[in-house]
Amino acid sequence: MKTVKIRLLGLITLISLTSNFVIGQSETKIRYTESAELFINDTPLNGKNKVKKLIANIGEPSKKVDYPRGEISYFYEKIGVVFFTKDGIVRGLGINFNWDGDEKFPEKTFTGTLNFGDSEIEKDTKSESIAAIKSIEFVCPFPMMCASKDRKAKINCTVAFKDENLTQVVFIIK
């Protein structure tokens, strides 16, 4: 009888922990607005975000890579994003959709949602769809790349394609 109670208690504990873990996980939501503002899970990325605060909000990165000139990239391989930093401040965000071998990006496909204004961007989004977004103007000088038109904006976006497949989205924060 005692063994049955212990097994039952163990099963209940396992179910409880598993459900708390699943419920506690939330999808990463990234939004780039008409006014060239960038949000991750409703937190603005604006050139003032410190790496320590980013880690406190999102968690520990899966990998950290140091580059010359003080640049450090924080990889979140599980969700398919990388943050580019300099002097302890977040200066950019990279999102992988279809990995093209670029080692400065995670190999795993982005698992959250990305919106440019009201348009949702997915791994099968084509350059014509980016160019057709009305709320944010993009220029696509050639089929492999589109970029936000307002180069004076505080945050610029570049979208890269390879063989007509969306590979990466990069946000540079000035």
C-alpha cells in the first residue's frame, strides 16, 4: 500500500511539474512597427537595452561568441535568434528562418512569430510579399535582399533570401 501511495505521489508531482513547464513557456513575439520600433515580447529594443537585462528577461543564451572590436553575439539556438551587442548594449537582432550556412546565425528555424506592421513573416515568405507590405516601406533592389526604405530610422531591417527562400531577418539598432 505504501509503494502505491509513493508511486501515485510521484506521478502527480511529475504531471504537475510538466504542466507548469509547458504552461510557463511562451512563444517569442517580435514586432517591427510602422514607426520603425522593435519589440520582443512587448519589450522595446531601442539601443538602450543592456545585455544583463536581456538575459534576465529571455534567459541564458545557448552560446556566446566574441568578435573583434568588442562585439559579442548571444545565441538563443532553441528559438532561432541571435542578439548582437557592443559595449554591453543590444545593437541588433538576427532571426533565422532557413539556415544558409552563415555561422553568425543560429541553425534552428525561428519558433515564434514575427510581424512587420500587420503582416506576419514566415519561413515561406517571398521577397514580393515583403515589397508589398504597405504599412512599412521596403525596397528590394534584387531578389536576394529587401531593406526598410527609411535609412534614417533608428532601427533598420534587412531581409535576406537564397534560392527564393527567406533565410534571415536582421534588425540594426542605431
